[in-house]
Amino acid sequence: MSTTAAEVGRATPTGAITAADLEKDRSFKGTIGDITSPNARMVCRDVNVYYGDKQAIKRVSLDIGKNEVVSMIGPSGCGKSTFLRCLNRMNDTIPGCRVTGLIALDGVDVYDKKLDVVPLRAQVGMVFQKPNPFPKSIYENVAYGPRIHGLTNNKTELDELVETSLRKAGLWEEVKDRLDQPGTGLSGGQQQRLCIARTIAVSPEVILMDEPCSALDPIATAKIEELIDELRENYSIAIVTHSMQQAARVSQRTAYFHLGDLVEVGETDQIFTNPQHKLTEDYITGRFG
């Protein structure tokens, strides 16, 4: 979706970008592109993140739409993982971290002091960079969440949910005859798919992925990318990746971060073929990053 400078100024609180701004230099003047999604599942407005006195995220506004994959790209230390962790309050676990602004899931402020973060983290699941299966059996890795959240009434229902989750994660055929064996005994790619099965077993609305393929070989990476495309039919997905090729393959929208700022967001094809900001262009073309 193309967006004029005036429209950007109306759509986002970070202000409008003029053609003169783009010509002048590479500095950040405000997010370029349409931050909104017509079917937004999560809405973020003017999000700031501080670690003590240091500001890591600066007035970031972005929607994550239903049945879409949003890739977040940018140099190391640009704030993309920090922003991702805000979405299900994982930053709450970091001493001295403070988040301001609005982050809403289906219209509910996730930073409301009355909100219980346990069900929030079931609704907004997280898949981490390094596969982290529990030191339990394959079956128990998937069954753990539904059991503690009371999502099933009996063993038969739990068995069905475990199988369904493993099928959705593309892992069932590989592990159906060894469900009682340790999840840690699987290969790296299988462990990551097990973690995805564990995430979707509690019926999330949004799945966050923080560089889910960085520790995997190309074959395992291809399987995860195919899985992401399939999961998009039922979930909203936000993924942080250092691989621009991966972002181009799996996402419908891409957001480029730089030094804590959301510089540009747009349809993935447009970001990679016709970036509007010099910072985005320099990163895409490999001039820095």
C-alpha cells in the first residue's frame, strides 16, 4: 500500500516525511509507510523502552494484522528483539526495564496493571532463537501448557491436542512412535518445531519468533519457513530475523529498525525492491549492518 508523506503524518504519531527529508541525509525523521493493518490483532502506539536511563526503543508504532507475517529487520542492537519482547511482556523479567506507550491485543491494553501475564503469554506465544524444549518427554513438552491452563478435560482430549499440535508443527510423523522419549534428544530443527508445537498447543492468537532459524542448518530452516507460511492461516506472526532472504520469503510486511527507531514499514516486496528511506536502502543493499 503506497502512502504519501501527508498520510504518514496522519497515520503515525512520529510525524510526516517529506521528499526533502529523504533527499537531505540518512537521518531519521519519522516512520515512513503505513503502520496500520486493516485487520489488526495487535496495535502498538508510541512505544518507548528504557533500560535504566538508556532508551532502547523510541516512539515505535506498528500494527500486527490477522493472518499475516510481519518481519522485523535491522542491524544488531537496533531494538527489534526488544520491541518483540514487549508484545507479551517478556521484558518484565529484566530489572530496570520500563515500557511506555500503548500495546493492545484485541483492544485490551496488555500493560494494564490488572492484567495477568500468564494467560497473556499463552495468547501471545514466543519461540526463541535457540530451541529450548523442557527436560521432559516429547509428549509432556506439548501437554504441559494445556494441562496447566486447563484446556482439556480428560486424557483422550489431551492426547488429541498433542497430536494436533505436533501435526500443525509438521513433526507428528517423525515422532509419533517415540512420544515418551526426551524432547532434548531430537535434532535442532526438530526441537524448534517441538517448541512451536508447544506454543500452539495453548491456542495462541499471536506467535512471536525471535530469530527462530539462526541456530539451524539450511534444511531445517526451510522446514521452519514452510511451517511459518502454513501457520499464517490461523495465527498472526511477528518474526525477528537477520536474514533478509528469510524476511522476503516468509513475510507479507517488513519493518526496518535502526538505533531504536522504526524507520520504514511496508509490504515486503516494496521494502526490498523500492525502499523509501536512505537508511533502509543502505541496509538492504549491504552498505552497512
